[in-house]
Amino acid sequence: MSSRLRAALLAAALCPLTAPSLAQAPAASAAAPSFERLDPAFDAIIAPGTPIERVATGFGFTEGPLWHDGRLWFSDVTGDKMRAVTPDGKVEELLANSGGLPNPPAGASIGSNGMAPAPDGTVLMTQMGARRIVRVGKDGSLQPFLSDYQGKRLNSPNDLVYDKSGALWFTDPPFGLFNGMDKDPAKELPYNAVFRYADGRLTPVITDMTLPNGIGFSPDFKTLYVGNYGPDMYIRAYDVRPDGSLSAPRELIRFPGGRGGPDGLKVDTAGNIWMTGPGGIRIVTPQGKVLGQIRLPETAANLAFAEDGHMVYITGSTSIYRLRSKVKGMLPLYARGQ
């Protein structure tokens, strides 16, 4: 989703938010990448003096990072392309028109977005414009995977993750719709859901979030985390039952207003949640304590653990950034080429 669209979505809706758990929330991003240490435990995750490198730049709005076969795959939402970048910064275009719409309007947020490796070695990719999830073959071919629920088109699948049972979970906000999102006449579903797909059956498991976005699991897969982009910005946690149903919803943290919003979400092997939000990426304990923040000179949209699990790649508006974590991140369940 482009920064212009993000601002338009929230400008009319956002009001001052109280955030007791973020009383020490950092100010807006500085001119250069930096860290904001709010608790000594932050040093056990990111060592003092760790550099934040800019690997590549010059894109429209980067999103959906996935480490795959030794490169970072990522989406350019407004550029309508899916690309890959090597650790030494070599960029290759893998798919043009990655959002799936013919003759898309220039600069619209209709490109591809989140990606996840599938059990068969292919990659699932969300297409915001075409409002579906497709399978990307090893040869770059695209095959439809999911596009509707009970005969109604999905809104605009955004982020996705597998659980240890092989069930696919994904968020479905309306960001790929053009005319006012929820008011768009093309919108067919009455909610912006979090879906679970298992054994050929698609189920809306969360329907009361306004703009569900980033999604991830705890290391034991017993807790699901979902970020809500707005107008109320928060991370919600759920207990996951063995049958895939959810219980005990609770708000983990709430974000103050500012540039950006709860977007990409990943979890490390210690259980900490890494969540983009106004001002950068917050690192949050499972109990909801904010340990610190990674601040960039542009909006941080998403992130991915890569290589040996200790390398963190960040999609930040027009650029790709990289830093090293002392704590290993959770790699996607069917990740390969590490």
C-alpha cells in the first residue's frame, strides 16, 4: 500500500489514541536509520552499534518480503512488479504486472503484496489488484489459488502465513479497491476478515477488525498475532485451539498516531513480535512490553527474517534495508534455500 493511500485512508478516521503500553513511544523517524532502546533487554536482541544497511533503492513502494532460494523476493505495490535482490544488492525483475490487473492506473496500490513458500516448493503470492492469491511456479508461471469465499470475491488479500498443521492463514483488507475501500461498489464481502484455509475449506475466523494486515504465530503456534492498520491501530493476540478455532482475544499493544501504521509482522524464536507502525518497527514481548524500535528515514512497511534467520530485511517505502539480529527469527514453515 502506498504512503499516499495510507495517509488518505487514515486522515479522516484517526483521532488521538491513548497508548498506556507505549508511553515511551519514540518520536517520528530521524533522518538516518537508528535504534531507540526502551529497555535493557533490547541489547540482547540487537547488539549496540549494529549497522542498518540500505541494500537497494529506487522503487515505488516495497512490501511482502520473502527470503527464497538465496535472494529476497519483494513486491513493488505501486510499481506493479515483483522483484528479487541478492545480498550484494543486485536487483532482478521476476514478474511484471504482478498485481494481476490489465492496464492498471499508474501509481495505484494494486501490485502484489505478501508471499509465503508453499509445501510443494512454489510460492503463494497475494495480488491486490486481482483480489486473489496465486501460486508462483518455479518457472515464474502463475496459477489461481484462492479468489472467493462462498461465491463472493475476496477484498484484497494482503499478508499470509502457514501454521504447523499446513493450514494457510491470510488477512483480507480492502486496500486494493479503488473507490473508498469499504464503500466501493465492487466490494462483495460484508467484512474485512482473517481467513483460514485447510483441507480445501476457507473459513473467516476473525471478522471484527477494521483493517487486518500483518499476521504471524508464536514459536509454538499456540498464539496468533494480527495487526490492525486503523483507524484504531493495535496488535491483537488470540489463543489457537487444536482445531484451528480462536479464543481469548486480547489487545497486546496500541499505537499512537503518526506516519505509517501496523502493517508487516514477524516473530522471532524467543517469541518477540516485530511489528511495523508509526515511526518504525517496534520489538514487543509476548506480554506486550515494547523493548525498542528500529527507525528508518522512510516508512517501514514490512520485514522478513532471512539467510540463517539472524538477518532482517526491511521493506521501507522506496528502499530495502538490512540489519543483523542476535536472536534468530522464525523462518516461514516451508522456507527453502536458506
